[in-house]
Amino acid sequence: MDDLRNKYLAAIADAADEAALEELRVKAVGKKGEVSLKMRELGKMSPEERQTAGPALNALKDEINSALAGKKAALSDAALDARLRTEWLDVTLAGRPRRQGTIHPISQATEEVTAIFADLGFSVAEGPQVDSDWYNFDALNIPGHHPARAEMDTFYMARVEGDNRPPHVLRTHTSPVQIRSMEAHGAPIRIIAPGRVYRADYDQTHTPMFNQVEGLAVDTDISMANLKWCLEEFVKAFFEVDGVELRFRASHFPFTEPSAEVDIRCSWEGGTLKVGEGDDWLEILGSGMVHPKVLQAGGIDPAVYQGFAFGVGIDRIAMLKYGIPDLRAFFDSDLRWLRHYGFSSLDVPTLHGGLSR
């Protein structure tokens, strides 16, 4: 056995490739290999001889197999090293001419809105896009029979049979962020909540996913006058005009009382929108004073605090500002469209430097 051990361990160490290694494996421990044939001879031995020869042969077989495995791994590593040396590539070399990308109009409009409200003292709040129907509906005083809760309008997540937890939805507005922010920080609070929202609708002015920003301000002395001033400042800054006239129309939203749709005075002469002049009116957002039940759901005492809230579609105001006719084009990923409507990635919107260039 010592002769077999020395013979094969030396041959394995000298094997030049995996083919030679496989040949040695067959000769040593294959079905007709030398070690395998020696193990067949155990049946001809006496019990005393088998007690000595059996363990020795098994140990020899294990030693040879270990040597084979180690040599195979070493050959694989050597082959990989050789391949890497031949395939070496200097990744610091330029592969193509440097090109500057562009910022998507929705991203640009979101940054502009954020810059404007940051100057007005609002911070940015975020929340999950998949939320429970309590945050999306119940906490916002939306009753169970409201049409918005129907499956034809809202994307409900699949539920496992027997799951008794509240159903989850793709949020239909960013209002759940308002509830979560009130729960986390209490009052006073002043936030905007930009983000993606989802509704089952698709046409020239509606898509199943769109972008929205909502604002919330809660304090002890908030009124509709504060809301009106805040929205006027926003519209003037966003559309980059010196003056603007807003019209508040009474409306109804479950989460605000009183509620108002907000229109801006404009003109469409020559097919171009001009804000702040003309005889036409254009609806741009919904707003109102936060309903007491919504404040309670956020953990705030409505007997002490009151506040206003508003919501506006970022895609919609981007279309109005930059003359984009079809909402669906925002999501087509057409490079020609992006190059035409895109914004310089190096120009950050600021109030003192200008929002758009």
C-alpha cells in the first residue's frame, strides 16, 4: 500500500491538466483501478487480516481522492489566472465620447416645487407606496362606500386566503404621508409630500401611475387666508410670473372642510398658455382646511390645532409650464423626446438663480 500511495500521490502532483488527472483517477480508484482491485481481495483474507487491511485501504482511497480534488482545484485556479491575464482590460480607458445626460421634466418639476416650498418653510416627507387602506382611506375620513375605494379605481394588493389583516393598496394619493408625519412629529408641522401615486385610469391626461405633491400645514392659528397666500406664492414662483389671480370654488373632499378647487387666470392665445392674464380660468389643484377627523387620526387635537392641505399633480403642471401635449409621452422613454424636453443635469433649480433654463 505504501508503494501505491507514493506512486499515485507523485503522479497526481505532476499532472499537467484535468484530462491527465481524470486518467489517474480511473487507474487508482475507478471500478477497475488498482486500489479498487485490492479492496476486492479483502474477501479472500482471514478476519484478522481484514481488520488491518480494510481500514488501511479505505484511508488510502480517501487520501488519493483528497489529492485528486486538491489538484483539480489548483488546476482550475491556474487556468482562471491564465485566462484573466489574457483578457485583461484597462477599464479606465474611455469607451465612447463623453456625453451629458438630461433631467426628465417630471424630475425637474419636482425639484422646482421642492425649492419653492423649501423657501416657504416646508420640509419634504416621504412614505411607502404600498400602504394599508387605513392610511389611504380610513384615516382620511373616506367612507367605505366611497367610489375611490372600488376596485375599478384602486389597485388592491393580492391577499392570502384566511389573512385577516387590513387590505393593502397602491396608494392613490400621497395623503397617507400626511397621517404618518403627524403621527411621528405632531404639531406644529409644515410639510410637502411628493411621490408616485396609482389609479386605474389611462388616457391622454391620465395614466395608471403619476406624480403628485401634497402640502400640509398645521398650527394654532392657520386659516384659509394662509392657504390662499401660500398657493399664490407657489403659482407665481413656479410659472415665473410677477402676478397671478386665483379663484377658489367650493367643492367637497372627505379629508378637508371647507374644501375648494383652485383655478388660475390665464389665456390660451395662439395655443400658448399664459398665466396671470386673459379671461380664461384653468383648474390646477384641490385644497381646503384639514378635517378634524383627519387631525384626530394623526394624533393631533383638533380643538387646539387646525391646518390647511392641498394637492397638485406634478405631471399636470409640468405639461402646462413646458407645453407638453400628451401625458403618456412622459413614460415612453423616447430618447428624442427626452433630448427635446430634458433639462441640464448641472442646473439645480433655485429661487434666486431661476427655476428652469
